[in-house]
Amino acid sequence: MGLAMTALRHQPGRRVVLVFTDGKNEPVNFRGPKPKFKDIVKRAEHEDVMVYAIGLASSPVFVSPPRGSTSAKRDERRGSGC
């Protein structure tokens, strides 16, 4: 993200960085320290760059309601099992 913000530094008008992420904080070049989220946010705010992040997963993520919750009991009665 730092490279993207640097590349946009002198561009006029609205600056936007679109990030596709798997949620892991591993820099591509593997050199130097990993950037901290708060530092990225601070820089984006300071440089007036909008950041849009899109999370990607390698497989579908399903979240089941907690056991004993009203929706879990309703699903069990329907035979959902989720």
C-alpha cells in the first residue's frame, strides 16, 4: 500500500487505492519491517488517500450461530444443521 500511495502522491484530484487482500500482513518484498495498520491509516489520512479493501478467501466462509441461540435452535428444527 505504501508503494501505491507513493505513486499517487503527485496526482491531482481524488486518489484511491484499491486493495485485494487475504488478510495476511506479509509484504511482497519480505524486506524490512511489516507495516502496522495504524501507520497505514495515519499515512492515508495525512495524504488524503481513500483506501478500499476487498477481502478474498480461498474457500467459502460460513459462520454458524452460537449453540443455544434462538436462530441455532430454529435451524436445528428445520434440519439445517448449520
